[in-house]
Amino acid sequence: MATATRTTSSNTSMAPERSLNQRMDALARANQIRIKRAQLKRDLKSGRLSIHTLLLNPPEYVETAKVFDMLLAVPKYGRVKVNKILAHCRISPSKTIGGLSERQRSELVSLLRR
């Protein structure tokens, strides 16, 4: 019987090495985005910002945020209601705001305006 040997390549999808400065810059950018998103969620919760405005014209730092998480920040919208809305609009709960198609975006906004 022949035994199979595993071959390992040195190019197995490893991320490139980053310098300390690059890592610290990336961490600082990520922290700034987190701070801005937290403020945005507080604004949604207090009513200073409408979800319609956010969905129709999202700032750059919100593009990678989950639609589910942003909807949860709106008063009177809990997990069950948000899941029903997303299912009605055929939007995955893991979809990001930047990843919404025009159809999904307009359908979601029109449903939320009711």
C-alpha cells in the first residue's frame, strides 16, 4: 500500500506581513469607525437622525455596517420585527448597508415609512 503524503505550499493564503505602523494605523481607523457608528446609533435611538436618511444616503463609515444592527438601534424595532422586515424585503440579516441593491434599499425605505 502506498501512503499519501500531504504537500504544503508556502502560499496558503496568508495575509501579508504588516509593519507595526501599518497595524497601528489600521487599528486607529477601525476605532474611529466604531466611535462614529456608536454615535450614529445613539442619534437613531434619540430620533435626531432618521433611518430613511441613513439608508438613502449612508456615510462612508456605515457602508460596512449590518442593516440588521442599524435597524435594531431604531426605537420600537426589536429582533423579531427587524427579522420580519428583512424577510419581507428579501434581505439577508448579514447584509451590509453598502451591499444593498437599489431594489432592496428602496423597498426597505418604503416599508419603514409606513
